[in-house]
Amino acid sequence: MKISFDAKSPKSDAFVAFAVEGGKLLEPGKWADKKMSGALKRAIEAEKFEAKKAQTLVVPGPAGMPHSHVVIVGLGKPEDLKEQDFEKLGGTVVSVLNGRKAGSADVAFRTDGIKLKGLDPRHAAARMATGALLSAYRFDKYLTKEPKDKKPTLKSLSFTVDDPARVKKIFSDEKIAAESVYLVRDLVSEAPNVLYPESFAAIIRKELSPFGVDVTVLGAREIEKKGMGALMAVGQGSAREPKLVTMEYRGAGKKDPVVCFVGKGVTFDTGGISIKPGPGMEEMKWDMAGAAVVTGLLRTLAAREAKVNAVGVVALAENMPSGTACRPGDIVETMSGQTVEILNTDAEGRLILCDALWYAQEEFRPTHIVDLATLTGAMIIALGHEYAGVFSNDSAFVKELVAAGKHVGEELWRMPLNDAWDKAIDSPAADMKNISGGRDAGSAIGAHFLKRFIQDGVKWAHLDIAGVAWSNKDRTSVPKGASAFGMRLLDRYVAENWEK
């Protein structure tokens, strides 16, 4: 969908204006009402339209009106509006216009006569455009017989604003991030017979190399040579070998510190020998969401030329049952030299991550490291689909991540760590086991396993995104399906804490 910003209203199928609580029209709405000989105000009164936040009213444009539909969108109380609310409004506009089969629209966002508390109207307009773009996403590449009336019609949105040049500049970085969100959603939505370790690695190289990101792909022989026994164990049951991909972006000085992002990339998870139940197993195509987010993040940072040294590391594997698959009871040696007794082959994410985390620290010496993984179903039990859990060894780090998440609407909730949970993964046969063997504190057990692979002095955060990587219903800026949760959060975190 094409988005533009103009000072004057262009020709379009629909005209979108705004009203504040009580049905009071802003200036563009008043202009439309005058053109319609008062029909707009009559419709507001007849429909008892109160203009609550994101409430909409659609009125057909009369003869002589240059638009077939006039849409009024409620702002609610202006003093209560936050920047994130405008993202929701942008999504609302897209939904209404597609419902009315509009191909184009002029969104007249002029704030004459109202005050947005602590909020620059230009940022608000850019955020509304971002919400519109994110909400327009669809994964429809395999729909060959979709009825025409089911397809979205909206092709372009023009925002009529004060100071369009400034709004366009603000939106430019938001657009880069939105394009990367599209990439993440495409990756997470892709069929597992199309997206597997080798093809995923090829996509990373294709998408990131043009932006100057140094992409390195390690195959099974190199992974084994470096001693990554845990990653090899997970991938050995598949006909497709595992890969470890690094994405290095240097946007700051050579001596400046490095922040590293590590992603779980199980391109399909059957559970291995500890096989999952059949119903719902198709959802395990998105067990690589953490790796997709890291890929999108590095693309975003490089495309907007962020002033940061950032590295992405993703471990890619298929977890399949076969005669060559690892078994419950196997003991493997990780790159760190620590040994792991595998009690459950379906607790595979922590196995590929532990080697990826160690490799990232050994190769790039980061001061901060974030890992993202659809790690545990227990996280969904704890936090549902509204928050991702964050575990960390540093409180200040958590606060920065939580603040970034709030700004973009990707909420984090800090989860506790406890020595008792760490002791629960001690094994009599190896340095540790990959599960505790009980049902208690499942997400924390996974976090403690990863924590054993964090080197002294490194600030670490683990984001368990199991409950938020995929949405079963439409949400603000997230159509049903892959969410790309975490990508905009981490982009904001970098902008606020590494680029100042």
C-alpha cells in the first residue's frame, strides 16, 4: 500500500476526517459537512455517534462531492491520547476503507482547535500512517482462487497534514521498520517445506547483504568442528542439516561496544523422538519466530544506518524423528564445554540457543545480549497472549527493554529467577539436564538453562515470545497471523539506549 503526505487534499475514493468525544468535528470534518449541506452533522445526530476512540461513522458522498464516502473517526478525549493510540486509529482506517471497497483515501489529519497532551501532531500523524501500513499486511502468496470480493481494495492513503515534509521524514524510519516487519511475518508464515535451515539462510543473505550487513553461514561440518554438540543433536534427525548464521552490522566506531541478538530458529518442530500430539502440530512452522525477528531487526538497523555495532546470531534446525535423531537419555557436549543430558527432545530450543549464545559471546564479545525464542508453552499459561516474559541478570537492562516495548505496544513482563530452579536442572550424569522433570516453573527452568551459558560480566535478557509470536485474532497493527513481536521493540531499545 502506497502512503504519502500532502498539504492539500488530493482526489480519492474516500475522505477521512476526525471528531472528538461528543461528536464535535475537527476543521476538515466541518469542511466536508459544508460540502454535504449539513448531512454529516445530521448523520452524527441520527446515529448518536459519540466519537469515542476508534469509533467510526461512514456516510455516502452526495452528488458534487469529490469522494464516494466520508468516514469520520473518533478520537475520544484528545488529552487522553497516546502515540500508540494513533497506530490503532491507522489500522481502524484501513479496516473501514477495505470494508467499503475504497481504492484510495485522503486522511485529513489536521489538529486545529485541539491539544494533544505532550504529543507532537506530526509524530501522531506518522504513527497513524505506520499503523495503517502494518495493518494492511497479508500473507496471501498461495491463494490462487480467492474471490475478488475477499481481496482488500485499498491501494493508497494520502495524509493531509501540516508540515508534510517533516511528517514524511519522521515516517521514513517507521516505514523501514514496517517493511522489516513484513519480512518477519513472511518468514514466520512461510510453509515449512519452503522455509528450512538452508533456504532461511539464503533469504537472510539476500535480504541483508544489500544493506551492508556481513552475513556468514556455518554448515553442519563447521558447526560440529566448533563443538556445538547441542545444535547438532537437534538437527541430526532431519535430512536437512542445521545452520548457524551471523549478521554483523557496524554502524559505530571500531572500539565501541557491541550488542548482540540471538534467535531460536527451529524451522519445524515435531518434538523429535519425544513427539508432539498431532492436532496443532502445523503451528510449529513458526517455532523460528525468534530467528525471524533477529533477521528483521538487523535489516532495520542497517537500512536506517543506526549508530550502533549490532550482531545477530540465529541457530537454524529442523527437529525431526528418525533413525538418526537424538534420543532421551543422550548426553551431548556444548561449545562451552558443559555437558547436557537430554531428557526430552521437545525441549530443543534451549539446546540450539545455548551453543548460539556461547558462539556469539566468543566471537563478538558483546556487553549486552538478548535472546528471543518461542521457548515454552508454560509462558502462555503464565502471561497469555498479551505479554512476552523477560528474564534477565540486570534490572536496568530490563527497564530499558520494558520501556521500549511500551512505546511500540509490545509489552514485556519481568519474570523471576531463583536458585532453586537452577538446581532443578542439575543432572547426576552430566553438568545439567535440559528439563527439570517436573511441571513447576517451566519457563523459568528454560531461562535458567540459558543463563548457564552467559559469561561473567555480560548483561543478558531472555525474551520468551511463545504467547505473542502468532496472533489468533486481529490486534492493533497485527492482522491475524504472524506478529513480528519484538522487532520494533528492539529497534526502539537500540535507538533509545545505544544511539544517544
